[in-house]
Amino acid sequence: MKEGIHPEYGDTTISCACGNAIEVGSTRNDIRVEICSQCHPFFTGKQKLVDTAGRIERFRKKYAKFQKQQDNK
């Protein structure tokens, strides 16, 4: 390996917004992330429903006629 061309590699901490901290090796110091394996829905099995700007209500309103037709049959 050539001397002086590689970044310094050392121990660092990855801190998640949920409060979880993971010790890893990296060339960066004190990494902060918004989501990790302790709080991500894929790993936890819990899905968070985020209703942005009433998307669910707009969907229900849009397909209300179709639903009424299905109920009348």
C-alpha cells in the first residue's frame, strides 16, 4: 500500500434519530442517520402510515362511486 494516499481509518459511532448507536470502523467521524435497522419498518415489522396531504381521503372520495356500485349488486 502506498504511504500517505489513503484516508485515516478508525472507530466511529453511527447515531440514529431513534437513539440507537452503533460502533463501526469508518473514515468519517460521528455519522448521524435518520433511520436504522432498529426503527426501520422492514426490520421491525411495524408499518407507519403517513397520510400526506390527505391522500387516503382523496382516494376514498375518488372511488366512492365505484364502491357504491359494487354494494348495490
